Amino acid sequence: MIIDLNTIEAQEMGGGLSVTFPFSSADGMTATATVLQVYEPGGVLPEHTDSAEEWLLVLEGTFEATVGDQTVTISEGELAFVPALVPHSGVNVGDGRARILGFFGGSTNVAHFTEPLGGPGGPQTLVVGAAPGIAIPVAVPVAA
């Protein structure tokens, strides 16, 4: 399969962030998945963990990424590595749009956000690659 990252549509997630998942287990992938993140100036990736490790490649713009207790600024052509289950977040610190392509080390990924996406009532856990679509909310078990 070939996807043109210059024309692909991303879904608004709130906070100046739009995402789409070009390849995942929902598309027949067996070992990897991708996420395209598009940030408006000041757009935020809320803190979360992923079940799979992830590489982040900046296609456009300047992005401040926090991975665990380390914060770095990455720009076009630079990569950042996020180990599985390590909290991470980020913000577009540039004046223009930022686009980041993430590569997951698994074809299905469970992302759990510290706070609900889009505010109260929004999903807090997303499963990427699960039917029936690119991302669906799932219930988080509550400790007894």
C-alpha cells in the first residue's frame, strides 16, 4: 500500500492536534503501525503512555517533546524515541504547523492518556488498529 502523507486527512482531537493512523492491524499490518500527527502553532500532545515503543520523525516544524523526565526540542528531519509505557507529551513550539510521523513497534497500540482527550467526557484510552475503525475508546478498569 502507498499513502500520500501530503494529502491524507487527519481527525481533530482538540488542543490544536489532528491525527490519523495510515497503517495498523486494521489494515492487515502484522508487526508495525504508524500515526500522522498534525499540530497547529501551540498545539499539544497530552501526556499518555503507549503499549508499544514509538519513533517520532519530524516532517515539518519544531516540536518540544517530553519523554519521561527528559524534554528535547526536535525539528524537521530529527527523530525521537519513546520506550513502551513511558509517559510522554509535547507541544508545537514553532510559528507554523508541525507534522510528525510516528512508527509503532506493534500493529495494535493501546494509548492511555493522563486526562480525557478533549476534556471531561472524552476518551482516555484509545486502541489503535482495533475494529471497527482507526481508534476506539475502551473502558479502563477501576481498582477495587
